[in-house]
Amino acid sequence: QVQLVESGGGLVQPGGSLRLSCTASGSIYIYAMGWYRQAPGKQRELVATITRSGGSTNYADSVKGRFTISRANAKNTVILQMNSLNSEDTAVYYCNAQTSITTSLWGQGTQVTVSS
């Protein structure tokens, strides 16, 4: 019934920036949203999360100081601003929305490639 749509991925040079956006369509209460990523041959890992109010955030150590997660004016939209990108950031990035204590939704994923 509800789907998450990501946008903003693409190819960027090292040191560059990208902004990812995720929007949840449909009427549903979302407790928190976040971004995860998965590189080839690696496990999916948490990048950043944010509560519904936008007052609490959590970041992976590898992206602290470089990435910023925020809520757009629309509460069903979350933004991931990625700066100072390097090759280790190359991965498929997935948006996640927690819809209950035990359930969540996943987006289709958007490719981020950092290369010269």
C-alpha cells in the first residue's frame, strides 16, 4: 500500500557531493526513517537514521561529519546530504521507514558511484 521512492543517486568524483531524497507515498504513520547502503560483497549497513520529529539522528562512524540526514518540510520525506565523498561510499543506498515497532519498508535502492 505504501512505497518509498528514492532519488538523487548517480556518478560523482571524489570530494564531490550528492543529495539523496526519499519520499513515502500513501497514508501511513512513520516512526522513523533512515538510509542504509550495500556495496558488492558486503553486508547492508546503517548510514543514518532520523526520528519522525527530526530531533534525533544517528550516524555510522564512517560518515559522521560528512553526511547529514534531515527531514524535509513534508514529514514523509527525508534527505541525506553527502559531502566529501570517497570511493568507499560507493554502494546502493536504500531508504527505510519504520512503520511499527516490528515492521519497516524498504525502497528500491539508488546507486551512488564515486569515481574519477
